Amino acid sequence: MNNDFNLREIYNTFLRNKLYILRFTSLGIILGLVTAFSLKRTWQGDFQIVLQQNAPKNPLEFDNAISRALNLGTFKNDDLQTEVAILESPFVLKEVFTFVKAEKNKKNIKSYKNLRFKQWRDKNLDIDLKKRTKVLEIYYKDNDKDIILPVLNRISNAYQDYSGRNRQRGLDSALEYYKNQIKIFKTKS
């Protein structure tokens, strides 16, 4: 009976104050609609990159919780985090930033005239590793729907150029090493 009494009391309170409740609900809905229609739309595009990781050079190279807790060896995940930091740096993304800034200046968007790289990256880019994988997820968001795809394509090309430079540098150094080894063995033979 006590529960029935409490519910009846609550019901009567709502009936007495129905005008106030209706007014505040209507005001909330109207303010919500005005806010929703007055905000600029933000568009987002994304893509994923699989990061290549070199084979372990050290037998003490671990990637498990026990070795991290004991602080043993080096960890494969550290290399991936370093790769992510490089890929979101101005070294790789400066040309993309310059392109975005030029496009925004063409459209006379004043907020982009004095924009810094770090501000742009923090506001518009989200770059992170997918948990427990070597997959890098890149999200780009902007108020201009037409700029999303060109920016994503430029980011993808910048990442490919960067990874191609590293691969080419590795091949060049390996070729140089083998040339030196051939010279050494020719003189020995």
C-alpha cells in the first residue's frame, strides 16, 4: 500500500504541474531544433593503412604484458607507436596542410589564415592504431564536404611516399652493403 500511495502522490504532482512541464518541454524542443539547424554540418571521411613492421632483430624483443611489467627487452608496439608519431608529424603531413590552407583561403575563410599545423591536426585529424593490430586508422573531418576526398587522397599519398622512401633507403643501404662485401671478398680471393 505504501508504494501505491507514493505513485499516486507522484502522479498528482505531475497533474498539478502539467502546464510548467509542458512549457519547459516545449522550450527545450524549440531551443534544441534552433541549435541543430544553426550549427554547421561536419563531414568525416576515413581510411586505414596496414603498417609494416620489421622482423625482430633481438631475441629479447617481446610483446606481452609480463615482459612489459618486468621491463624486459624492447617491444614491437613501441616501434608502431613511433611509426604513428612520424606519420602524424609535419614531416609527412605538411603538404596536406598547405593544400587545405590554400583551399580555405580560396574560399575566404578567415579562420584558416593564421592557422598552425598543430591546431589543424588536433581539430581535423584523428590518427590512431586499432587495438592489438598494425592497422592505422585515419579520420579527417571538415565543414566542407568537397575537400574531404582530396585531403584523404593526399594523406594516403603522403604516407605511401614516406613508406616508399624508407623502403628505398633500406634497399639502397643493403645494395651498398653487398657491393662492399663483394669488393672485400674479391680482394680476399
